[in-house]
Amino acid sequence: MLGARPPSNPTGDTIPTMDMPSATTSSDPTEAQPIPLWMEVWGWYGIAAVVGAYALSTFDVLAAGGMWHSLLNLTGSCGVGLVCLRKRAWQGFWLEAVWAGIAITALVRLVV
């Protein structure tokens, strides 16, 4: 509004205003950072892959511990784990790290 006056209280004194920092410009390294689109897509793929692998093995469509089952679990846990890392959700990150470790172990056992 052109010519607008700063806000004032009932006594007519000017009320000081404070600019709030933007959430995306925080310099605090412990805060979660915005997530790029490619990472969001990989995270959603990860959820579908892990749940899909579980469902497919539960209903005997894929062999539990087989190549495809392990690949779905590995790529899915990496996608979800990356989003958890970016958002600083440490419990979820470590869950996915262990999940990926189990999938890698299963893949190594299949190859060796």
C-alpha cells in the first residue's frame, strides 16, 4: 500500500517489526535441507520397492532372498535412506542402512 505507515499500538507509538528468516536460507547445518525432485522421486520409488518386495515374497510371487527380491530391497532402502539422511531423520536412516546391508549380504551370498 503506497504511503502506508508502520503499525502502531493504541498509544500511537510505532511497533518495531522483525523480519523472519526464510526456512530455506537457514545456515544451521543440523536443520533438514530442501529435497530436490530427483531425490523425492527416488524416495517414493524406495517405498514402493520395499513394500512391493515384501508383498511379492509374502504371496510367493518372488523368492525371499532371491536376486530380484534383494535388488528391490537394496534400491528401495537406498532411496528411502537418502531422503531420511537429507531430512535428518536418523532412526529411519539407520533402519534403511541396516536394510541395505542385509540386501547386500543376500546378493553377495547369491553370487559367491
